[in-house]
Amino acid sequence: MPAACSPNVMEVPPERLYLSIHSELSEDRHKQFLKCLAAREARQPVAQITGHRAFWKHEFRVTRATLDPRPETELLVEVALETAFERVLDLGTGTGCILLSLLAERPAARGVATDISEAALAVAQENAERLSLYERAHFVQGDWFHGVEGRFDLIVSNPPYITEAEMAELAPDVRDWEPHTALTPGGDGLGAYRAIAFGAFARLKPGGRIALEIGPTQAAAVSAMLTAQGFADVEVRQDLGHRDRVVLAHRP
Ligand SMILES: C[S@@+](CC[C@H](N)C(=O)[O-])C[C@H]1O[C@@H](n2cnc3c(N)ncnc32)[C@H](O)[C@@H]1O
């Protein structure tokens, strides 16, 4: 995968590094290494420097236009895979990591993914092509459900959920480098869930399921929104750090 600024300037796998310990670094490669180091000193996230990040079972291309896929989000994939689905909708797809991981696990399934960011969708499309999943993934640019047709067995989303106040507390690696539209909907951090809960019921087939990643303090608020829209069997799952991380529910 082409890297934004590959720090592997010697182009050897880590386990062979000691065998190459006496090789000379060319001037070009030395410069390349210093450039990567400077990027990290400026607090650019490692995934943006290398241009990729491992998520679930694959490597995903990452740029400044996309959220760097987080390990916590793998719980959303795990939970989603408990459902049998043929048609899945991923809202706010970013790199496409959730939708493409799900499609890779279910060879008969097809998916639609939306994002407000055209630049993020271009990266998701590139990831779909690289993973040979582009024929089963359809990308739509727009606000949540805008331009999405038909009904689905499963809706998944990891929407922006950081509050305006929390944004000021974030490490510079995140706040100064990752897209703010991917991190926060502003205000109380719940705006995206309101829009998604409101639109999701009509987009799910009866018996269909919704699974949403949440911030650790948002379980009660998001569960209440889903209940108010008519969803049943609302459930909260915790991540490996024992924090509330995913809310899921059924359309009766
Ligand atoms: C937290 S990131 C999640 C990205 C990816 N799904 C993941 O889990 O790594 C949220 C994504 O939602 C997108 N987004 C923000 N507001 C949106 C909106 N109104 N409609 C659609 N997508 C939106 C952002 O561009 C971003 O890609």
C-alpha cells in the first residue's frame, strides 16, 4: 500500500532489521526518515504518517480526511456479525472500515455507506477496490440518510460523538490532525444520534437491527432515543476496558 511518508525507509521487515544493521542509508532515505520524524514531532498520528492502519482483519488506507480506525470500533463489527444480513447500511463510513470488514465476513451481503465528506468517501472507495469489495459496496455522499434508497437488515454507525467541551481536552494528535466533522457534532455530542435514531426506523426492514458505537457516558441517552422511536430489545455492550461502547436494538 503506498504510504503517505513511509517510515520504513530501509524497506526491510522489522524481524530482518538486525541483519541489515550495517547497511548504509542513502541520503534520500535519511531525509525521508527525518521528514517522518518531524511529522510525528508535530504530533501527526502514526496512521496518517504511514498512510494505513490495521482494523479487524485488514489494512485500511488512512488520510487527513478520515478518522483513524480505532480498536474499540471492532466491537461494533463483532456485535453486527451476530445478525444475519444481506443488506447493510453504514452511516458516516470514513475509511469504510466497518462496512468493508462486514462485507468481507459475509460474501453474499451488499452494503451502502454514506459520509458527508467527499474526501473520506474517496478513501473508502479506494479501500473497497483494494479489498476487492467494490462490487458489493455502494458509496453515497450526503447527510446521514440523504440519497439512500431501500430498506436494510442492519444499520451500523460510529458517528461523531465528542462534546464541544471535550474537544478542548483532546490530545493534539487527535484535535489538530483528525477531521473535526469526524469527531464532534458540536454541543452535547448527541446530535448525530438524534438524526440517526429518527431516520433509522423507516430504513430498517421489520426484524432488522441497529448497532451504534457510543461514547462511554452516552448509553442512557442513546437507548432512550431508540426506545422513543419504537425500537425494541435495546441493549448496551461494553468494550474490553469495561466501558459502555455499543447500543443495539431491533425494529419490531
Ligand atoms: C467517528 S467517524 C467514523 C468513521 C468510521 N466509520 C470509523 O468508525 O472509523 C464519523 C464519520 O461520520 C462522518 N459524518 C459526520 N457528519 C456526518 C453527516 N451529517 N452525515 C454523514 N456522515 C457524517 C464523518 O465525516 C466521519 O467520517
